[in-house]
Amino acid sequence: MQQHPHTSRRRTGRLAGLTAALAAVVGLSTLTGPGAHAADNPYERGPAPTESSIEALRGPYAVSQTSVSRLSATGFGGGTIYYPTTTADGTFGAIAISPGFTALESSISWLGPRLASQGFVVFTIDTLTTVDQPGSRGDQLLAALDYLTQRSLVRSRVDSSRLGVMGHSMGGGGSLEAAKTRPSLQAAIPLTPWNLDKTWPELRTPTLIFGADGDSIAPVASHAEPFYNTLPSSLDRAYLELNNASHFTPNTSDTTIAKYSISWLKRFIDNDTRYEQFLCPLPRPSLTIEESRGNCPHTS
Ligand code: 9J3
Ligand code: ZN
């Protein structure tokens, strides 16, 4: 797909000068418009979002991919890096995503192009063994991010200060572990997470947890809900319980997971407040959302 041209970030030179002059003349430091917005936030990427743009199967960026062999990886099992093809938009924030117990990268691979096409570098990984526990999966997510920013072919495209983690089930439990270990992470999104550790007061990373109402493997009452409830109340945090969903709902393309994940990653990895409208007020219960919890408005 062709990338949508930026109306804002390239409006430089004479037009930007004119805009600034106009702002000065009318005395409006808050004059908004495409140029003013981007200047306020150097991490903003892509056009202004709409409900349909965050629900789409693909976002505005054309996506390329490169595989990382298991043998070339240290501390994780290799994987696939999905990234915006363009080099005209500067660096991008990045995320690593872990599969769950007994599962392969293929079980979460739909998220690669779906999220990368919105303007992120996305590393879907295999774990060292398919039976690794959440603590190990957390370490592996961090090893994958280190590989991505330090050694990968696309390292120059990644902003190493704007990183996040996601994962399914024990990989979701691993994303909590990774955020606990590395508080500099900017976003965590556990998907129907599983962990024996039920308490996460140590986290400082904005965290969006997805539960599934019909999950009998990681029941929300003993996994996703206590994980959410024990995050600091001062943290930017949210809990979305998918309606009519199972433990394995995150393993196939899902628009509810995609739209709120994109919004959370944009809001907290890119500091892009254009996406706040999709997160606050919290989505109301619907055919797709059983229940939602969270702090609004966000504080970071
Ligand atoms: O990654 C997962 O699907 C965790 C759920 C599980 O099978 O736990 C049993 C030990
Ligand atoms: Zn704990």
C-alpha cells in the first residue's frame, strides 16, 4: 500500500514561517494546524487517526520484513522483524512480542504487519524452548529488543528510547516480567496473560491488559484481573475484557485487540495524544468488550 503523505511534518519552510508569523500577529501561541502539532511532538508518525484507520487491516505505512535466524539470536529463539519500508520519516518506536506456552511465533505473527503498518518496528519472536516460563519469556523479550536496537539490520530505523513489549498467555505474563525488569519500557500489552505471580505493584510502564471472558486456561479472575488490579493506581493502566472470547482469541487477527493496542502504543511509545480519543473515555461494554477498567484521563 502506498504511504499516505504527511500533511504536517513536511510543511516546512515558507509555510511554517507564515504559520508562525500568523500566530504571532493574532497572538495565538495555541494556534493549531498540521505543522504546529508535529513540532510539539517529535515522535508523532503518520496521519491523524480515525476509528476506521485504527480498525483497518493495514495502516498507512508499507511494511517490509526480515527474518532473524535462531542461530543468530542470543537469549531468544529468533523471529521476524516487520518495519515501515520508508526511511523518510525518521526513526520509529519498537516492540517485541512473545508467543505463549508450547506456541510458535506464527501464533502471534498477525500482529507484525498490522502494527508495523501503523508506524512501529515489530519483532515477533520464538522463544528458546516452547515450554519456557514467564520469567524467561520476559528476559527473552528484553534480549530481542537489545538485538533489535544494537545488532539488527534495521537498528538505524529504531528509536532505542521508545520501546515496548507484548505477549500472549505466558508471553503476556512475560511482558509483565519484562516491564518489571526494565522500567524504561514505554508500553506493555499482555494478551490473555498467564502468570503465577499475581501482584504487579512494581511496574512503572503504562500497561494495557486484555482478558477474555471465556478464558478457561488463564481465567481472568485469577490472572488478568488481579494483574490489572495490583498495578499502581497512579500508573496509566487499562483492562479490557474481550466479549465472547477465549484464551486463544489473540492468536488470530482481531480488530478489537488491534485498535486498542495501536492506540496504546501510539499514546505511550510515541506520546501521540491524537490517539487519546480512542482510550478515554474507556470503551463501553459492547458486542466486543465485556468490561473495561482504567484511569482516565491519562497522566503520562
Ligand atoms: O501460555 C499459555 O498458554 C499459558 C497457559 C498454560 O498452558 O499454562 C499451563 C501451565
Ligand atoms: Zn508480584
